[in-house]
Amino acid sequence: MTNYILGIDIGGTNIKAGIFDLKENEIIEKKYLKTPKKLKDFLISLQNIISFFKKKYDFYKVGIGFPGNLDKNGIIIFSPHIPDSVGFNIVEYFREKKINLKVENDANLAALAHLKFSNSDISDLICLTLGTGIGGGVVLNKKMLNSSRGIGFELGHINVIPDGAVCSCGKRGCVEAYSSSSGMLNRFGDKNLKEFLDLYNLHKHGNKKATKIIEEGFLYLGVAVGNLVNIFAPEIVYIAGGISEKFYEFYDFFMNGVKKTILPHLMQKVDIKKSELKDAGIFGAISLWI
């Protein structure tokens, strides 16, 4: 019996992979690649990653967190970052190559990772991942929520301002349009800025427009979280992803948003905090096999 599982986290910008040692209960080696935008190149990248680790470790289980929706058979239903992958059966493709693969939405797996690898003894949680976009997953009674058709649970597309800013999904007013990296950069309107850190640095140097956009980003994130707590009543909400590094710096703006929407009796029953689980995406992919 092999002691290793390969976890692969497909992000909008990067593919992050790690080999997990079951005996040591930790990731012992990682590899990063840029995420291709075409299916053909994407599959080549995945095969290269698998081959890279196969040369060093004996494993037959691979978990993938995918940024989009898939049905229960592994057919891709929606993919904002690799559009020509829609309709492709990624599980069957790798099965033909003798790779035992499980795949699930990446944000769902971030929530599952916090259930299985955080130090908290919890049954109900939400995890929101703040990056290029916003994803989220829900765990209730220690089970990851998902629909039978593999669609839904688009937590980044909760509407926080009807007829607000245009979102990547084509609708207006989604929390992703205000609180994600791409949403904030689009609202700032300078194409020379490539990532959230660029906008944050402008804020630190006194740019009032950058400051306003970031503050509003955390405010509307709080509005969305308040609504989610009302619906699911979790014990904990984890804020994860690159932007979460600044969560406590803008915590007051976030909590102002939460208070605008959360039911008062739930305010005392939920803990909202920044995730401390490093490599949550990789751990989520590994969680498919644990």
C-alpha cells in the first residue's frame, strides 16, 4: 500500500501541487506552474506534474480542486479560466491513462480541508477563498454540501448591491465584483495594476481611491458573510486566499458589513476568522481521499 497522495489545486493564476505523506500527515514536496488558458495545454501541465512526482514517489491516488463546476462523473460544466474545457470528462481522461483521479470544485475543497486538517473540533463551517475571484464551500454535520448536478454554491455571486458593479459572471453587484482581486482592480480602473498587492501598496502610500475601494471590498464581504451565516448558521467562517492576509487590517470595515445583515442572535454563535491553514487548496484536494 502506498503512503502518498498527490493533491493538485487549480487556481485562476497558478497550479499548486503537493505530495502528501500519510505516515507523516504532511505535505513533503510542492510544485507550482502557471495555469494555462487552453484545455490542451492544461492537460499537458497536469500530466507533467503527475510525471514529476511519479519519478520520486509511489502513489496512485490524485485529487484535484478545479475552479468551476463539475458533475458527479467528472464532466466539466463551467470553467471561467479554461473555457474550452466545458463538456470535457477529466476523470475519464485520466482513467484511460491509469491515473486514479477524484475532482471537485476548489472552493468546496477548501472548506473540506478546514474540516479535516484544522485543529478545531467542528461540524459546521463555511470557507470563503479571496483571490482572483471569490469561491466558497459549506460543510454541515461534517459533510460537504453539493448539489446532485454539480452546480450551485457560487458563494462569490451573492448579490450585495442590486445593479452594482459588473461582475466577471456578467451580472451586476456580486460580492466578487467588490471584494476579489479582479473586482477591486476593475473598479480602480488602472490596467497597469496586476494584482491586489499593487492596489494595497497604493493605499499604503496615501492613494484615497485605492483605500476607498479596499475598504468597500471588506465592507461588502462582510455583508455577504452575514447573509451566509443567516442561511447556514455555521460555527466558524474561515476567510482564506491571498487577500485574507489583510483581513485583520480591515476587520472593522468587514464587521460593519456583517452587522448590516446578520441576525442578532447568530452574531454570538459564530466565530469569523482568517484561515491559518497553509496550502488549503492542496489539502482540500488530498481530502477527497481521506
